[in-house]
Amino acid sequence: MKKLATLALALGLTATTAVAGGYEAPVVAQEPVVAEGASSSNAAILIPLLLLVGIAVASND
């Protein structure tokens, strides 16, 4: 019984040191930076224009 108690004590002491960690600085999330500026091309208008040009070319053949 004494050996079992000694073994349990040794395992308990090593387990607590194995789990213990050092100081870890908290991670601070930064706010995303949004670049504001005029876009030179707008994909919302570009795709329909290309579709219309494709239909016009196909209908001329």
C-alpha cells in the first residue's frame, strides 16, 4: 500500500508540472483596413457587356 501511495504521489507531481505552462501573451485582433478608392473597372458591368458583345458577334454570323 505504501508503494502504491508513493507511485500515485510521484505521478501526481509529474503530471502537474507537465501540464503547467509558461506565460503566453494574449493575441490582440486588429481591425481590418479597408482601402477606399475608385475602381478603374467594375466587374458588375463588365461581364454583361462581354456577354452582349458575344451575342452580337454570334448573331452576325
